[in-house]
Amino acid sequence: MKVFSIALLMVAASLSLAGGHGRQGHNFQNPTPLKGMEYLIGDWAGTQKFVPAGDGPTEGAATAHISKAIANRYIEERLSTKIIGRKASDTRHFMIYDSKAGKYRAWWFNDTAVGPTEFAGDAHGNQIVLESIPKATGPGPGTTLRATYTKLSATKYSLKLEVHLEDHWRELFTTTYKKKG
């Protein structure tokens, strides 16, 4: 009986730690994980315009395949940009609306970083604006990035990436996409 009581207490404690959902770490109370991001789902093509410091702008052909992922709770972006004379980029973004925190969250993986850059932010009209959360695997110590998704129409959106430098934001690139088909 004593062994049974200890086992019962252990089960009750683990369920309590799991938030009463029976699965540790899962938030099943998130009713709107894609809030306002559904328009991104689809296949897209466009142009990415880089604004390098000192040089003239550079352009590349950009593609995006965006779908629901991980039990339809996340938006997964598979992005690639091809600039003449360079290998095509390979990037994955995972985004979700965290209803508990009231924030959009994103994790960006790319072919030039060791780990993801983490973002958090809010919606403002037809935009979702995310700022990076500096970490060891992020854009660098003290560096803050800002990503702005702008819904231009049902078949067009843009993604602008900026870096914060001292007292201003400097644009790194803007990609304007048009929905295929």
C-alpha cells in the first residue's frame, strides 16, 4: 500500500507540473496560434532587395513556401533567395501567436548561423512587427533585428529586415512576394 501511495503521489506531482494537461510542456489552451498569419500560407515568388552598407543595392529572386506545421499550431516558412553568382540561401522560420503572452513569437534558422534567432512582437494594423531577443545563438551580442511582415493585399506581402544601430534602424533588405497561381 505504501508503494502504491508513493506512486500515486508521483503521478499527481507530474500532472501538476505539466499544467494539468497530462503532457509536460504543452500548452493546449492556445485557441488562436495562427492569429492573423493565415494569409501567409501558400507559395510565393518575388524580389529581395538588399541595402548593403556602402555598396549599391543588390537584388535576388526570392521564393517562399509557407504552410501550417507541427499539429497546425505553427506557420513554417521555407525561404530561399538566389543572387546571380551566389548559392541560393536556405532559411526556415517558425512562427506562432502565443495567446498566453499576447505576443507573436518566431524562431529563424538560416544557413549561416549556428542556431535560431528568436523574435517576439505584436500586430499593428496590417503588419506583424517582431524584434529579436539577443542570445548567444542570435544575431550577435547587443544586436537587435526587427522583422516587419506587411500584408499588402490578399495576394501580396512584404518582409523587411532591419538592424538597430546606436539610435536608428538600418534596413538590411525588403522582400516583396506575390502569391503563385
